[in-house]
Amino acid sequence: MSADEVVVDASLALKWIEREPYSDEASELLEKWQKQRRRLTAPALFAYEATNALAKRVKRGQLSLEIAKERLAFLLENGPALENDVAVNLRALEIMERFSLPSAYDAHYLALAESRQCECWTADERLWNTVRNELPWVRWVGQHAIPLRS
């Protein structure tokens, strides 16, 4: 398991820019990873997921378009490095099928972490509950209350 890199999904990263449950824990994780100089990565679809999540908030009147654009730009400029790998895309299909996931989106994060042999962090508790018994390197932000390995 690589200690130099960590895959983060959009559900976790959005907690860095939006006040939500577990935002404090997500921010603490980010600080820890920055101090450890860990490389944050995500599949290329991260940008689309983050954009869509902020767009939904704009449509619901929770954010102005300008604030959403500022937060998205900040996240994309300061967030994880985005990767696009054909092998990861193919593996995502297999993972989606294996765990009966409703779509391949979450499976891309899992496939990337698997290929990089590193942890994958999510704020999606349902995803974590689905895979945690078979993929112990998948972590949920709610676990941050448990002491993390440095």
C-alpha cells in the first residue's frame, strides 16, 4: 500500500469547500495529507462530478453562480491531480459489476486506488459500506474519529 498517494472522491473534496456534515473531518484529513506531502489524485470524472454537485446547489438557490464558479475553480486548481487511464476505465466496469454499484462513477475512484495501490477516501457512506469488507483500503471520512496511521 502506497503511503505517498491517496485517491479522493468528489464527495469528500466538496466538503473542503462547502459546509456539510463531516466537513471538519475532511479538512483535517486534507491538512494531514498536505503535511505528509501525499499526492492527491482522482479520475478525470472528478471535475464533472464536482461541477454537477455545485450546479445542483445553484439550481436550488443555495449558491450564486459566481460563488459556485469561484469554489469550483479553487477545487480544480488546488484539489487532486486528475488522471485518465484506459485500464482504470476498464477496471471500473469490472468493479461496478462485482459490487452491483448503480453506476461506474464510484468504481473509477476504486479502480484508480487499486491500480496505484493506495487508499481511497470517500464521504459516501453507502459506497464504503458496500465495499469495505472486501476492499479494506477504502476509507470513509466518518472513520476519521478513529486514530489514523501517520
